[in-house]
Amino acid sequence: MMNGDITVESQVGLGSNFTVYLPLYVEGVNGELENIFIYSFAAF
């Protein structure tokens, strides 16, 4: 729905990294929409 993505990288004994990608569109200085990428990382 939002054209995002979730990935997981895991190593035994070290934990896991979860990456969440959500595109965010904002109006740029020229009035056109620009795509800004948002990442959220969590390591356990």
C-alpha cells in the first residue's frame, strides 16, 4: 500500500537488525514532489 519494505538480518548470538523503509514525499523548493527515504533500525 505504501510501497515500503521490511528486511531482517540475523546472526546467532549477535541478535537481529530490522530495517523499515517507508518513502516520504515532500514538496521541494521548485514545487515538485521529492522522495525522502526513512529508515528505522533496531538491533536486539
